[in-house]
Amino acid sequence: MSPNNEPRLSKAERTAQAREKARIIRDAQLKKQKRNGWLIRGGVLVAAVAIVVIIALIVINTQKANEPVAESGAVPTSMNAYGGITLGKDGAVIPPTTTEKTVDINAVSANPSPGATTAFALDEIGIKASAAGEPIQLVVYFDFMCPFCNQFETNYGAKMKQLANEEKITVEYRALGFLDRFSGGTNYSSRAGAAAACVAETSPDKYQAFLDKLFEKQPAENSKGLNNATLAKYATEVGAADVTSCIDNKTFRPFVANSTALASNHGVSATPTVFMDGQQWGSTESFDDFSARILAAKK
């Protein structure tokens, strides 16, 4: 039967049909709105859960960073008990002169030894003039969060390497935790120093590269600093072995705490503090003039 032969709907039937179509459309819209509402609420819930998880992780990591550090711990095999690693020609690591395998912060004297003839008895922490004909000892106390330490390394790192390559000096780096209080409760300075000690333990030939990397990526003071995962990642990026567990287990945090206490109790109160042939570089003389004077006196 053609449409022309179909019976015509009455006005009431057409009205009812239109209403039914409107109802179907309205119901579909309501279902869609309800479905979108659930999706939105679900998305908000997922986002809220994610935020809670992130906050929880931050709190846990902060608490972990602030957990008490053991009072005693191991000395990295390539570092001395004073906190230093010594580099010579072509960046070669010079074996440490100390024999201690462990350190204990309780054994750190609060004052110079009785009867010491030199201020702060620097020879007690291995800082002294070199023997005739030997490369001059250069000791750099630094903090990985210290911008002036970064500036010192940027300005004079190449010169120190050159003098070491010429076997005129050895360069000894001693990392301190002086600026822990400026890292938002994460003890970044000590964590970074301990991470560097981990690199010194597993891949000593990569210590300089790791130091350079951390200065390149140096966080600002009063920030939380780099997290442990990032420190481990940078170690791997410079070619060192994986130090994740060493960092997370705080293996060398006691070592850095001991080094910091030793330095503080022997007169080191700021970073960078630099000694060359047993003499301290002062602010009244440029480092270029200071180093030239020390080198000339040894000729």
C-alpha cells in the first residue's frame, strides 16, 4: 500500500506520536547527561585519589629523608676518613692515605687537640704542606647546594685539572652537609654528598663527572633539591654503576655527617673553603694570585 493510501492519523494521534518521540529524545538526553555525570564524578574521584597518593608519597619521602641517620657507617674505599676523594693526573683517583674502614660521629672531638700548635690542628684532618718534590695538596670543601661552590668550580675547575695533569697539584674534594637546613626538610646537601660517595665507591673514575653533573643541575637554595631517584639517574647518565640502593639505604650518610662535623670542628664554617699546601685561601686575595703564590713558593 502506498503512503497515499495509508489512513491519515488524527490530530490526537499525531500529537501522541510527537510526544512519544520527544519523550524518547528526552530520555536519551537524560541518560547521556547521567552517564557524563558519572564520568565527571569518576574523573574527579580518580584525580582526587591521584593527588592524595602524590601527597602521601611526598610525605613518606620527606619523612624518610628526615629519618635519623646512623651514628656510624662505612668509609668509601676510594675516599679518606676526612671525607675526601683525591684526583691526580687525567682525573685518576689517588688511593686514600687513611686506613679507617668506618667512622663514628661520637668519636669526633668538639675542640682541637690539647696542645695543638696550629690553629684548629688542620693536620688532624689531613691538611698540610706537601713534601718537597711532591704535588701540592689542594683541598676543596664544598656543598652541592652552595651556589658559590658551583661558581668556584665553574671558574677554576679547568685550571685545577690542568695543574693536576701537569702533576703540580692533587685536587681533593670534600662534600659537606652545611646547607641541609636550606633544602625544605629533605637534607639535600647530605643526600647529594652521600650519593657522590656512592659513586666513589662503585665507580670512582666517574666522581668528577658526577660532581660536574650535580653542579650543572644544581637546585636553588630553599628548594627541596633533587630526589634520590634523580640523583641515581644522573649517576647512571655519567657512566657510573647503579647506586639506587646505596642512596636509598643511606649507606654513606654517616660518612657525610662525620665529614661535616670534622670540618666544622676544625674551623671550616662556610663553603667553598679551600686549602692549598696547608694554607687557607682568603677573601683578600684572588684564587689566581693565591694559587700562583703557593706554586711559586714550592719551586
